[in-house]
Amino acid sequence: MTGFGRFESVNEERKVVVEMKSVNHRYCDISIKMPKKLNFFEAAIRNLLKNYIQRGKVDIFITYEDYTEGKACVKYNKDIAAEYFKYLNQISEEFSIENNIDAPHLSRYPDVFTLEEQTIDEDELWSYIETAVKGASEKFVEARINEGTHLKEDILMKLDSLIEKIDFIEKRSPLVVDLYREKLYAKVEELLSDTKIEQSLLATEITLYADKICVDEETVRLRSHINTMKKTLDDSEGIGRKLDFIAQEMNREANTILSKSSDVDITNTAIELKTEIEKIREQIQNIE
């Protein structure tokens, strides 16, 4: 099922933007693209997404801006300065030279003053990422629900169309047997016009033919599958795989009806059944 969601989590120090989009897919395939410094949170992000996504190929893009980058604090290393000062005094005494060292001069020696980047509070950063992921996921789910509503309406219309075709097949099937009976009697009378026809043999032949083309079991099961699919469409949890299985069973029944058919009208209707079921299966691939 297609969908899109976007959310920004921003304050004066940082900005996290999460964008999500999905295309139809039989399984759950999540791809996350984000800055390397956020890779530490990938497992937590995937864990969070399980609450919102069960099916579909979903691409997630996370961008991060740190407004504190470039800011650093100055650290004064007292022990290092004391070492420099001690040895400078020692040099002055040993070589009898003036020691005119002052604070600005001493501060220029290596490591007396160092610049340190401010450390990132991982818990605080995660709170921004979590907020952005949740916000984008909620909008993403909302978009999918809207699409799902339209898909449901379309599938229900197609299921009603299947019912109409089943009604036609059930009404047509007895007529096919009657037509066969008439043709059989006419053919036998034509061939054996001077001979008495054994009615029991003809009745047996007609019974065997009727049993051969009977599709009552298939149409009953097909109606049952249609009703089950309609009920499943009202469920709130992930139903895509269940609907896919039901559609496979519906297609199986339609194939059997088609293989048993010896009537052009029933054959054409069975082909329409299969075509409509295939359209339903394609739509089901969009449902989570």
C-alpha cells in the first residue's frame, strides 16, 4: 500500500526531519537512510516502526542538523601549565638567565589550553528522533488508511460482481442438463427410430453427465470465501496475507468451474469470474 508521512522535530539546538514513503510489496521491507552519526539508533528506530508497519516496501529518510556544531569549550590544563612553568624556572636557574615568562606567554605552549567539542546527550537526541519518527509514522498510517478505505470500497464492488456471476452459473447449470437430455433423446431416436429406447440407460447417462458438470460444491464454497473476505475487510489488524490466501482459494474454485463447464455461457462467465478474482488479488497486494 502506498503512503507518505513527514514530520519535523526542531528546537534552537537541533533539527530532525523524517520522511516516509511506501510502495506495494508482498512482505515488509524497510530501508532507512540517515547520517552516520545516527546509525547508533537504527535498531531502536526499526523497533519503533513495528508499531506502525507490517507490510510494504518502505523507504525512510532521516536528516539531522546540529546547530551547536562548531561550538566548543576551552579547557585549561593546570597540571600541564605547572610542568611548563617548573621546567622554565629550572632552565633559568641552571643557565643563569632571566625568566620573564608571563601568563600570555605560558598559555601559548601546547595543550595548556585545548578546545573540546560539546558532547551529545544521546538520550536527549533520541527523544527528538523518536518524536520525529512517531510523527511521520502517524501521518504515514493516516495516508494509508485513506487509501485503504478506497481499496475496500473497490474490492466490495468486485465481490458483489462475483456474486452476480455465481447466481447466473447456478441458474444456468440445470438448464444445461435439460438441454443435454433433449439432445440425447433426439439423437437416440434418430439413430434408433425402429427400436425401443431403454429409458433406464438414458436416465443413467443423463445422471452421469449431470454429476460430471455439477458445480454446486464449487459455487457454495465460492460464496463462503466471498463472505469471509467481506468480514475480513472489516478487521482492524493486518489482513493482507489472509485476504491473499482467500483470493487463492476463490481462484481455485473458479478454475474448477471452468474445467467442468461444457456450456459456452457458463464458460464465459467462469472466465469473467477468474478475471475479476485476479483484479481483486492485485488490489489485495496493496493492503497491509
